[in-house]
Amino acid sequence: MSEIQVYDKVGGRLLEDAWSLYESAFRELNTMTVQRHMMTAEEFDQVMIDWRWSKFVATDDAGNLAGLATYTNHLEAHPLISQDYFATHHPREF
């Protein structure tokens, strides 16, 4: 049975597998857009160790990485989100 676990930090072999999955999923998108949609490896590594992010890790029946999702309420923690945009368009919530 496959499983989803939530981590505060991801490291080691799982981090390597997570980067490979992320990079293969976004590599082509990055070539189709004017603006960058993919984190650099360094940004990705920072997200994976940042406590402000929840990392949802899905594994298959053999224990191999099958999916990855991240979630945060801390907009300042996201390297691809414009703080100026939210401060200007949603000042009360920001």
C-alpha cells in the first residue's frame, strides 16, 4: 500500500530523489515561460530543510518516492513569490 507522510525536514537520499522528481517535472515548463517557475537546486534544498514548509511525501508500495508536495503559510519563505505583489494587492491580509 502506498503512503503519504508529512515531514518538517527532508534530507539524505530522500532529498536527492525529491530534487530529481521536482527537476524532471518542472524542467520543460521552465523553457516555455518568460518568468522562472522552477526553484534552483539551492532554493529547493533550503525549502526542504525549512521548518515553515510542510513536505508531503508519497511513496509507492516498494517505498520509492512517488510524489511530493510542499505547503506553507509563510509567504516570505517562498523564493518564487513576490512579496511586493501581495503587499500591494492584498495589504490588509499581508
